[in-house]
Amino acid sequence: MLRSVMGVYDGGKEELKEPVEVKGKINVIVTFLNEIEISGERRSCLERLLSRRPVKIFPFKVKDLIEEGRR
């Protein structure tokens, strides 16, 4: 599963802006964003991207999507 969720980190505690259902232990990547880097239009774009619903793609379709994107 690959999923991005906005959140806030404050002194050792992280708070996600939306619930995420996971079963068991799972690896994560945490990226700290400076407020300066995500202001204005960039923040708006990031919020729109993160508000989209996940799309399930079958592994055999990934190659087709990559080739189509290169055209």
C-alpha cells in the first residue's frame, strides 16, 4: 500500500489529518516539510493531491500506464 496523508509532528508526537486503516506493523516514510516550502499555490496543489481517493492499479497494468505516459 502506498498512501500519503497530511499531518503534524509536535515534539515526539505525530497527528494525522485523516484516519488510516492498517493491519499490523507496517513500514512508513516520514517527510518533514518546511512551511515556507509549501505556502500559497504549492500548499493548494498538495492539499488537492492528498484529498484524492486512492486508485487500485493491478501490477500488470503499470507497464501499460508507463508506456502510455511516455507517448
